[in-house]
Amino acid sequence: MNAFVKVMKAVSDPNRVKIVKLLQQNTMCVCELQSALGISQPSVSKHLKILEDAGLVDFQKDGLWVNYSLTNGKSSPYAASLLGNLKHWLEDDSEVVELIKKVPYLNREELCKK
């Protein structure tokens, strides 16, 4: 039951759900997520760690960049099921629609210079 609860708690926060919806669009770094969500870098990092611990998000280092993406769900059937369903959920939610509109304009080179 612990694995199930961990996944459910991970998506119990609106910002973590938004991160998942953003990562459905593209692999992103913390600066891109921070810009899209309008929250602090430490908050984004904390949310990513919770999502990672639940088996929903993974990261890969690429030089100076740390790229975050959704997992394939192999580590947990609960994570796999949730990720599969979230692909179709909230597609007409106004906040999610506005976030997704920002994705093409997020330029990590510009955002991470600040």
C-alpha cells in the first residue's frame, strides 16, 4: 500500500500535477519549469524530488543541464496507471491550457542566464 500512497500524495499538489502536464509536452530543466509555473527554484526542485521518489519523474544530466522527463512507469504499476490517465485528464482545464501554450516559448539558454 505504501507505493500507492506515495504516488497519490505526489499528485495531491496542484504544482506537481502541472509539472507532470508540462513534462508530457517536453523534457525540461528546472529553469523552464520555474518560468512556466512562476514559483521559486527551490520549490520546483522540491516538487521534482517528490515526483521522482514516487516513480513519476526521472532526470538525466547533460553537461550543465539536468533534464527532467516522465518515467515509463516500470518502477510502479500505480505510477504507470496514473501517468497513462493523466495524459487524457485536465486537457481542457484553463490553467493547464495556459501552461501548455508557454512551452514553445521557454528557452533554457535565456532563462538560466538570469
